[in-house]
Amino acid sequence: MSVTTPTKENSFAADCRRYLRNLKQTQEEVLVRAPGDRTFGEPEAAFDEAKKHWEFALLSQVAYAKAASIKKALRKKVSVSSAEFPREAAPEYAHHKFNPEVELARAGWTSCDAFVDNTLDKAFKSVHLRLEVWKKSDNSALAVAFGGTVATSWRDWQANLRWFLPKWPDEYSVLVTKFVPAFLDSISREFPQLPPVVYSTGHSLGGGLAQQFAYALPDKLLEEGKKLPRVIQVYAFDPSPVTGFYTLARALRTQNATGLKTDRVFERGEILAFFRSALALAVPPSKENPAVRAVRYNFMGHVWPVHSHNMSRLARSLYDATHPDSTFPR
């Protein structure tokens, strides 16, 4: 299969032909909906896209799994100060041979704790905002990874339904009012000379938050005569259609969207894909500023929509697709 993107023929007949062909998408194929298009193009090799996505998929998995495991331990009324808490609050993957944190370390990523202090942590907990900042070992890049929906968190569902609850404080609003200013302060402190390239990523609700973060960075550092970091790429996995774009001032979101690239990456048939596809047919995704691509994998075959929405499975599938010699058990 060619590793180059096939030229897309634009006509109703061609769209119908592609649709029927794409129903037969295999595990080794990926479908890409180019920026500005309503429909997917011809199948491409999954390996070539997965190379771009697997590290950020693992980052998104870690951001979600850590928070979910802590919440589970607290629901079991395990005291934070108890000797049992570290074991009870350990993410599920800590008990498996395949550990995404270990693989991220091998890829040159390290967790960076300098971006969230105790004051921020309190504000985050009030709305259940969860995020992690990671950096490349050579300080060339930062990635901000946002946790997704925990099914038992009413705060997460409030954020997911913010189109209908626009005036309530939620994860999106706290991200803008609390985390963004703190992030810029930390950038100025941790990287005084040359700020790194910045990526944002997340799964489900976290994918929506990752997109809003990319749109929300103000000109504070420019006003101080310093170089301003902008998010250059968003990797949103099985993302919520809610991005908070129109809740930001037009000038702010426009300057951040200039040159921005966004990949909305998902498993075929996952539950939120239906909503995003309907929106894409009604309003085509942005062609530029930001350039929004949809990237559909089919690693799991035809399964239940909720099952296909699982970030751990997608992250592991992307890892396996790019590491054919992996010996980790499934």
C-alpha cells in the first residue's frame, strides 16, 4: 500500500464508492478526513499515522488512568494518609507488564511537576480537572495531557453538557482562568531563554479540553518582551465535540488558531464518533487556522460503541502497530 496520501476525487459518485470501500476498512488501514472535507479519503497504511499518535495516546492514557484510580480508592474510603493508599490508588496499568509510563520514559518523556502547585490543585479538584505536563528529556517539547470522563463524576458530565449549562464553573472555565496563567508563569520560570514546542492531548472530555487549551493562550509573555509559546499540534483521542472555542474572545482564539493543527483520532464505531460525523456533515471541519483532520482506525473491529471508546485499548493498539516486535502480552 502506498504511504502517500491518495488524491481524493470529489463527486457524489466518488463519495458513495469511497463510503462502500471504507466499510471494509481493515486493522492495517487508517482513514483520514482532510481539513475542510466532510468525508474520508481512500485507505492509507495505519503504521504511518500511528507513528505520529502512539506517544500522545500513552500520555492521554496516563492522564486518565491516574485520576480514575485515585477516585476509585477514595470511593472505597481508603485514607490518603494510610499505608494502603499508594497500592489502592495505583493506576490499573501498574499491575500489568505493559506500563505506558515506562514506554514514555523510553521515548524520552518525563513527568514535570513544576506546573501545578497546591493552590492550583485545590481549584482543579473543585471541578475535577485533571492534567499532567510532560517534557522531552532534551527540553525541546512539552505536552499537556488532560484526563477524560470518569463515569461516576457528575463534574465531568457537567463539563460534557456545558452547551446546556453555559454559566456554571466547570473544567473548561477553570482551565482558562486558573491553569493558563499558571502555565505561562511556569514556562517563563522553567524555560527563560527559549520556550519549547507545546503539544496538547487528551481523551474524550480530555480531548475537548486539549483543544480549548490550544485556543486559550494569551499574549502575556509577548507583552513582557519574551517569546510566547503556542500549541502547534493537538492530538485529541475519541474527543468530545465540545471544545470551548466560542466561549473565548474572538481575537484570542483567532491568534491561537493561526497555524494550529488538530488531529481528532478515534477508533471506528466509538460512541462519540456518531456526533462528530453528524456535525462534520452539517458543518465541515476547519480547513486551516486551525487545520482539523479526523483519523479513523479499526483496530478492534465491530464492537460495542462504549467498548471502542476505551483509551487504554486504543493506546495499546497504536503502540503495537508501531512496535511489531513487541512481546508484551495483550
